[in-house]
Amino acid sequence: MPINREDALQILEDFGKRPATAFHEGLVSEYVLESLGKLGIDTRKDPYGNIIARIPGMASGVPPIAFVAHMDHPGFEVIELRGDTLIAEARGGVPPSSLTGSVPVEVVSASGHRWKATLAGADGDPKERRVLVSLKEAADVPLPAFVIFDLPDFKRDGDLLRMRAADDLAGCAAILAALHDLVDNPTLGDVYGVFTRAEEVGLIGARIMAQEHSLSLDCLVVSLESSRELPGAMQGLGPVIRVGDVTFTFSAEAEQVLHVARQSLVEENLDYKVQRQLMSGGTCEASGFAAWGYATTGIAFPLGNYHNATPEGDVDAEYIHADDFWGGVQLVTRAARSVAIRRSSPSWKRLLAVPADLQQRLSDSV
């Protein structure tokens, strides 16, 4: 059923209530599976816990398209209980100040129970990225458990959406919201929603999927990310068509799907905004698939306080712009419907058509 802006934002808020870090994505995974089940979408979990949802297409000969986002966020994994103190190890790019300073956190069990705590400095050499975690009150914490920063799950602040983990719950939410629109009105080609694990420690879930060809090699892969705001990719000016990341430049063939989608959305609403930029702040899952021969592209939400690090070096909530998020949901939905016509953009047609008179003039002037 079609989804509106408020419903899409509610999905993002629901995601925000479910903390995760690499290897501890169970709470997010449960919500994804439950939501997809309610929609009646064909869904499977691979042996590594990645979730792959598929809406079958209505025609043959149209390449499938997959929208990919990761369920984890930088945090800490509890590796040892030492009396009343927990020892935790960083998983992903946490702010450097959290490895040595006193920072409010929450310890989270696999069932979702949370205990208030404080990071109490490094355990040994800071380069090993292990920290002491002091509970506010004595408790028997069952393992496995992980540690997150004590920040808002989700908070609306005018046009800004402040979250502990916009990266990459915003990508997950945008895909799930788009699938609401697509499930009752399928496209010509297959559409996949893919929710991966352990991205923050090296794109592990995505790279395994690419290595094992969990998606057919003709599948166009679109990575959705919340990525550090950069000049040319500013908050409030729309989602970003991501040309590449710090590792790879992506595929023009795949990117044309997004250009055709953008053109269609602008024709319907002249106020619709989209940006285009090479987002060099990090490596996203599109590169993991590109390394294995997939045609990839990306959509990014410009992100403030990337990985919870403020410009001053403190720890605080990440934030994205509500308009960028909703524009991203619309872009995903329209892109899914644009695969078959991806070579119909004016720029593509213009480059293919060489004017006969100019061609003749070149020939005559040799």
C-alpha cells in the first residue's frame, strides 16, 4: 500500500528504538523480518544473517535491482566480565574520545534490556580499542551483550532527525518504506531489499553476499547510506546520488536508473530536490559488490556528527534532514520502476545521437 511521509518517518523512528552494533543486529533484524512478514514479501535469511526480500517482477528481460543497507552501527562488544566492571571492545569507527574518556553509555542484552553505564577509560593500550565499562547499578549482565552510546533513539528537532544511529538505520527505513509502495504494484523486473550485517567492521555481510553471488550478477546494486555531509552534498537539499566513495567510482549504467527516476520526480514536482556527488568520507557497500563485478550506484543522506563524533570531538547524536530522508524514499520507489527505461534519460539519448550534419562536416574537413 502507498506510504506517506509521516508513515515513513514512523518506520525510521521504529528502527531507532532497536540498537545494534556489528555482530549484534538481532533487534533490528527481528523488526525487519516482522515488517516484511506483515507485507507478505518473500523473504529469506542467508547463513550469515543477511536478510534478502524479493518482490518478483512482471516481465522477463529486465535486470533486477537491489537496494542495500546495513543494520549495524559503531559501538562496543562486551568481551569479558571482570567483577563489577565490563570489558568491551570497539566494533567500528567510534569517536576517539570514547576510547579514553568518561562517556555515558547503555549496555544492551540480546533481548533488548538496557543498563545505564559509563565508559571508564582504556583497558590497556588504547590502540587495542578496549574500554572499561562501569555499570550505574550492580547487575548480572548476560552475555552476549553490547554497548551503545546513551543518546536519543529518535528525536525530531524541527527539520532535523536526531538519532544515535542514523547510519544506517535511515537506509534500512528508506528501503522498507519503499517496499510498502512496491509490494502491491510490482515493477517489470525483480526488486530486492537487502539488509546486511557487520558493515562497520569491513562490509562483511555485503562482501560475503557478493562473493557468493547471492544476487545474480546482472542485478543492479544500489547502496543506501547516511554519509558524512560534504560540500556539494548538504543537508536539506535532497538525497544524494552517490557517484562513488573513497574506494571506487561506481557504474554509469546503474546510476542512470537514478537519473531517470529523478527526472520523473522533478517533472511531477518542480520542488523535488536531488544532489549528486562523490561521497569520499568512507567506503560503502556498493564497493563491496563492485569488487565482485556488480554494476553499482548509491544514494546517500547527508549526515551530521558522523559516527557520533561532533566537530569538537565530543560524542553526540547523528542527524539527517527529514526532507532528504523522504526524498530518498521517493527516489528508491521511482528507481525501482525505472530499470527498464534507464537509457531514456535526455543526457543518455543526447550522447548516443551524433548529429548527421556535424558528422559530415568533420568528414568533409579532413
